[in-house]
Amino acid sequence: MHLRALPGVPDFFFQASKLAIFVDGCFWHRCPICNRRLPKTHKQYWSNKLRGNVDRRVAALTALRKMQIKALTIWEHELQQPCDVIKMVDRIAGSVGKSQGG
């Protein structure tokens, strides 16, 4: 968990399958599905802050790709109730298989 040696410090890393998993908050990382609104006050601050988060995320994913590490993002809204745990496990297992060439 939280392997600081990797770009973006993934929440989980599976060495054998070269799979990094990020569990990202929809607001903080600007989920493309939720498209959460900026707070009504200090809009410029929040816009800059969240743009920086997105830029760092893109840079980390690019660096991981260059290291031949597959990255999987699990968004906050995917874990909220009701969460289909079996579906999430299947998604992770599918990513492990793909990262191993299977």
C-alpha cells in the first residue's frame, strides 16, 4: 500500500502483475462522470488547486505507463452504497490478467 517509490503514490501496488490501483475522490481528482461543481466562493483558488491535482495525476499515469505499469482508477462514486463488490473484484482481477498479458 502507498508505495512512495512509484509516481503518484498508488493506493495499492501489485508487484507481480505490475498493477497500480488508485482510489480517487470524485471532487478532488475531477471525476469525468460526476463532474462535481466548484465551491461557490474562491472559485479561482479551487479551479487552480483542482487543475493541479489533475495535472499531477496525468503526469503520474504517463510515468507509470513508461515504466510498463498498468494503472487502474477506482472512483469514489464506484464505492458508495450500494457498491457491487463482486463487480469491483472482477474489474481488478481483469486488470491483473491484462497486465500479465492474459
